[in-house]
Amino acid sequence: MNIELVRLTPAYKTQLFDMLTEWKADIETNHTNHSPWMIFRNDFHDFEYYLENLEIKEETPDGRVPDTTLFCLDKDRNIFVGAVNIRHCLNEGLLLTGGHIGDGIRPSERRKGYATAMIALALEECKKLGIYRVLMCCDKDNVGSAKSIIRNGGILENEVEEDGHLEQRYWIQL
């Protein structure tokens, strides 16, 4: 697997459009998960706005924390296979069910091992940010996400009910 996490630049506009077009169609058709939410927050068709507003630079009045959004590039095929959103710190909501890392793999690339590898790369980014105890959360029924977290050292702390479903909270010590 020849992947790396990259920051979005105009050079990756085509890769972004291809991935998000596929992903949004899957969300609409199959009502699948849209994690990491930050890549869907703004309309990618307005690329300049999307690029400038992809990350949160400083805490906002509504409690959003600074973050970094990176895209997982399959270097052999020159496509985005997924994305991660790394929160630099945790507020009350993120501590309960959001965690430090939100991640997702585009629908056509799931069940191929990308999530586990991408999380490993995201954990290296966490170290660079000085985060050495990382919280990751997933829906209890998302067995694939749980396996990817556990393969990266995740230890289940507990389960929290939110909006009628259970969220699992895993800690990873780096």
C-alpha cells in the first residue's frame, strides 16, 4: 500500500472532486456515514472557498477547536481514498463522542485496509502536534472502524449513548 496524507492544494482538485462526488452519491443513496464531517461541511464545487475554509485555525465562538484536515492519497493510482480530520484539542463534546480523529474511506475503497493504514499515518501527525494520548470514537455498529482503531492500539474505555445509538470511545497511547 503506497499511501500518504496530504494537505489539499489546487493540484489535488480533480482527486477531491472524484472522491467527494462518489461519496456524496453513496450517502444520498445508501444513507451511509459521512465521517469525517469536515470534508462535507462546505460545497466543494466552490473550490477556492472550500480550500480556504477546510480547517479551523483557532477556536470559534460556537466551540469548534483548531483542526487539520488531510487527504489520503494512493500514490500508485493518484487518487484520494479517504480523509482524516485531526482536532488539536478536545472540548466537552469531542471528549464525549467526537475524539481527536475523524476518519473515513470513500465507498469504492472500503474493506481494503486503507482505514487502518490511514489511522496509523494520522497518529504520526498527532505526535507532531504534541498529542500523545488520542481519543477515537465510532458507532458501536461500525465494526470496520472499531477494528481499524483497535489495530492501531485503541483500548475501549466505554460506550456512550447519543441520539439513540451507542458510540464507542477508544484511547490510543502514543
